[in-house]
Amino acid sequence: MGLKVFGRWVACGVFAMASVGCSSSFQQRLTPAGPVAPATTTKHLYVIVTTKSEFVAEYPIVNGIPGSKPDRVVTGFVALNALAVDSSGHLWVLDLKTIEEFARGANGPAKPIREIEVPSFLNIDTLAVDANGYIYVGQKGHVYVYAPSARGHAKPIANLKPVGYPAGLTTGASGDFYALTNTEEFDPYRTFQTHVSVYSAAPQLQSIRQFCSYEESNSGIDYGIVLNGGNAYTAHTYFIGSAPHGEIDLFPARADKCPRGASAKIITKNPSLLVPIYLAIDPPYLYVADVWYGYGGVIFTLKTTGSPQKPLSILNVENGNPHNIFGIALGP
């Protein structure tokens, strides 16, 4: 199975739908494992959900824990592939071949305030908007970058070609752009390898360093990338026969070596990560969408440090009814 097909197969929740025998009766909120932050902070966890329709559900977060029900749902999409939330709280989505921007607090069948047409619909939740308004979108083996003023059939200011297929995008505090990609080789047997390419802040976007993992002969593959405290976090899944297991891998964000192993790993127990795909972070909390559980995916709330962990909470999207998760993000 080719890497592109394999990636969409996983992202589309086929594993989740195939695992009907797995328990989907998770508690919405678990008893917190250890102390939580004393301050009450309210943000939202944005989740692409597909059932018979496509929508973005926005779950309120209090003390790091997502609520059991969304308090906003943005509707009216055709084929959602990716989402991001910018520093002003605007929601950005890739709907088929159109990037759409929504005003902060958009709800229901809201109308986008801006649209940008892109070349392809092939994307694994690779959409990002940096602090200066530059827009990054993964498309097949490319990452296109658009100016803050782009709209309609705008020409990208850059067409980046990192090694492999984009599976995670993010930007650092200094504006550096990180593209996580995967490659697949067949000589002498099938292996997968994860690459992270780092570019200087837009609009320069010069390649400044890269690092990669060792080749995985047991079909290990990474999705998603977030940054925190000098570390880059990725979601890693091993597919061995029909029994996957997953973990969160940590690499130094300033790594410049290929190949290299993870500097630390986060695993969970009761339950264990199996097919983690999408990541979002708001230290000290890490949110991980695992598409194996809950008939299409659940979202674990973890801490950014410590292993093994028991999830602080498990968000059972759509109350455990059949669905698919295609991406997550954090914002107001």
C-alpha cells in the first residue's frame, strides 16, 4: 500500500470503524491523575467531525479538561481535511480544495469571511497560520505558503518541497516553520521514515536544518507535530499485523541529525494509545486524537511530561456513535 493511500486510510478512520469489538463506552471525564492547574482557564478544543455531514465541533476547556458537549458547531462543509486557529481566534479550515476563514466565535451555518483556492484536496490535517498571518497548507508532496492578504485564486509566495508526504505543520515562537513528512521505501523491504524540515520565518522561508527518525521496518509512522519547551512532539503508531500500538515521541526542536531516535516517549495505560494521529498542546496539557477508539476516534487529555500516564480525560466524540475525526486544534 503506497504511503499516500496508507495515510488517508488511517486518517479516514478505517481502523476505528474496523474495531467494532473495541470498547466504545469510555467515560467522558476520568478522575484526574494527580494535581491539575489551580487556575480556571477557558479555551476551546476544535475538532473536525464527519458523520452524514461535516462540521467543526468546539468543546469548552476548563482547567485543561474538554467538556462533554460542544457549545459551538460550525456547519455547512463538503469535505473537511484540515483546520487551524490563528492568534486572533479565527477558525481556518480546508474544505475540499478551498481554505476558508471564519470570524472568531462563528457558529452554525456561518459564512466564511475569506476563501483561498488550493491545487489539491490531498491533505492529512496539514494547515497552519502563523502569528503574522502567513498560511501554510500541505498538498500531496508540497507545502504551499500564502501571504496574509491572499484570497481567491492567489498565487502562493512559496512552494516548499520537503522530503516526503506532509503529515504535520507548525510554527515556533520565533516564526520558524516546521514541516513533518513521511517517506516509504521498498528496498529490500518496506520501511517508513519520518522527516522534520525547518525553515526560517516567512516570507524568507529558507531551509535551515532538518532531522529524521530511523527507518521503521514494522510500519511505524508519525503524524502531527507540536512544540513545547524546546521539544517537538509527534504522534507515532506501529502497525504490526492487526494489533497496533502508539506513543508520543519527543525530539529536540533544534535537532539537526539524520537519522536519530526520540529523546523521550510518552505512553499511556488504562487505556493505551493505539492509533494516535492528531495533536494539540496547551502546556501543561497535551491533546491526542486516537482514531482506534469510540467508533471513529476519541481525544485523550494528557500531561506534557511523564510516562506512563493515565489519561486525565477521554472525550467521546458524538457520544461514541459512528463518526470520523480529521483534525484538532486549540483556540479561544
